Amino acid sequence: MARETGPDFIEALARGLDVVRSFRPGRRVSTLSEIAADTGLARPTVRRILLTLTELGYVRAVERGYTLTPRVLELGMAYVNSLDMWDVARPHMERLVALTGESTSMAQLDGSDIVYVARVAVPKIVTLAVSIGTRFPAAATSMGKVLLAALDSAELEKVLAEPGRSGINARWQPDRVALDKSLREVRAKGWALADQDLALGIRSIAAGVRNGDGKVVAALNVTVHAAETTVDKLTGEYLPLLLHAAADISHDWALLDTAPMVIRG
């Protein structure tokens, strides 16, 4: 195959990958002639590449030609297994920011606090500075409400019993009755709103992000300045985009959870 190459380009490696890519859906077994025609390589070259791939375990010779082996999956899974959940989430977060023009973050629970674990920000002046590792009281944030609402009764009791370590004095400090009422509303709606509960001027909505088992393991939010964005706009325009992004991340995390791990003995 004709291609523009630099001085460090390894043509033999490129030809080997061309041969691997020539195996396509609907043709489980390929002959040497078919592979040569698909790749544009000479038959002797294709033969040597196939013999090498066979010796490495990526190709198997069968009665009427050659077929790939499951070991080829290692090539793709090396990429998948190198990712972590935040790498997977980031493109969706960037798309959400592009659609809303507002910052988005992800957080997880740590005791009665939330801890920011991922963030895509836009340059705006806000009351409280946020970065990866920032802690806030969970009950006063939209992400915290989502995460608390996902806990069962025993887990919730345990979490709320832990003293916060954020050092933030939230505007809204509910008693247990008010908090339970708020969490029931979150469970019913599937998302949470925090309207200046944490600090004056900060308004946000959040939704849960699930792993492959369907468990909420993180929360995703959109944060706005209260003077610029009304609750109606936040819940009417931005909420559907947020829910879509959270669902997309959950879907990709489920795929990541089910990806086979390559174990070498």
C-alpha cells in the first residue's frame, strides 16, 4: 500500500498490520491470494508475514487458508486496559462543556464529603475555587445529594456519622428530616439541584454515573453562576444534556468493566 513515510518508518511492521487488517467480517478464512490482493503485497511477502504471525500466535493455518486467533484481541485490549475511568469520561465531559458553555465536574464520596476527581472548566469567576481533590460537604452540593441518595440506609448512616474535612461552612445545613426529604426527591427524579446551597452565587445540577453493575459510583454536574443562569434554564436546557452525558459515561464504564483482561502466565 502506497503511503508517505518518514526516515524512521518501519515498512515491515506496517505490512504486518496491513495483513492483520485484511481479515474482515464475512470472510473468516482468507487465502494467501486474497490477502495479497487486498494488501497489494507480493505473495512471497504475504507468506513470510503469515508465517511470522502464525509463530507469534496471532494467525492459524487452516484447511483452505488462514484465520486470526483470539490472541489478536490482545492488541486492542492493551489500549482498553491502559485507560482508567476518568480517561473514558473526559471526552463526554468536554462535549458537555462545549454544548453548555459551563464547567462540569465529577466527584465521589469520601465520608460525608465529596471529592472532585475530574473536571473540565471554563474561565469564569466563581465564589469557591475548585480543582481535582477539592472537598465540599456532600449534603450541600448537587453531586453530594446524588451520591448520598444512592446509598442504602445503613451506608447513609455510616457516611453521615463521619465528620467533614472540607473546612467549608455551607449555607444550607439541613437537619436529618430535611436531608431525608431532599434525598427522597433526588431518588424520585434521578437528579439533584443545589441552588446556592453551598455558597452564594453557585448553582448546579448533577446526575449519577454508574458502573457495569449498575451502581452509582460517581456524580457528574454542570455548575453555573446564579447571576447569569436561572434555575429554569439550568433544568430546562442543561439538564437533558447532563443526563445524556451521564448515560454515555455509564455506558462506556460498563464496557470498560466487561472488557477482558489479558493475563500472562
